[in-house]
Amino acid sequence: MVEHRYSVGQSVRFTPDRYADAGARGAYTIVKTLPETGGVLQYHVKAKVDGRERVVREDQLERS
């Protein structure tokens, strides 16, 4: 089993896929770690600017 790289409460930087909403890019906080899906770890994150929440893949995140 693979472990999550980030933990709840940690600040991260989200970079969406090339054709996704570029306005979603920015600073987020990890709200919840989610189970592996299709071999990829996922997270529930919340934007620091406007409070929007989304589910993102670990490969879309980096430490801030």
C-alpha cells in the first residue's frame, strides 16, 4: 500500500491539468486524504482564497 505524501492541514499548491480550469490553480489546504483510485492517490482540498473545495490527484500537488 502506498502512503500519501501530504497530510491533513498541510498547505499545498494545486496545478490543474492542461485543459482544466486554469482559474483553479493556487494555494490549497488538505482537508482529507482519500483512498487510492486507479493506482493514484487523491485528496479533498480547500482553496485558501475563495474556500472552494475539490478532489485532486497527488500528482497535481506540490508543497507550498
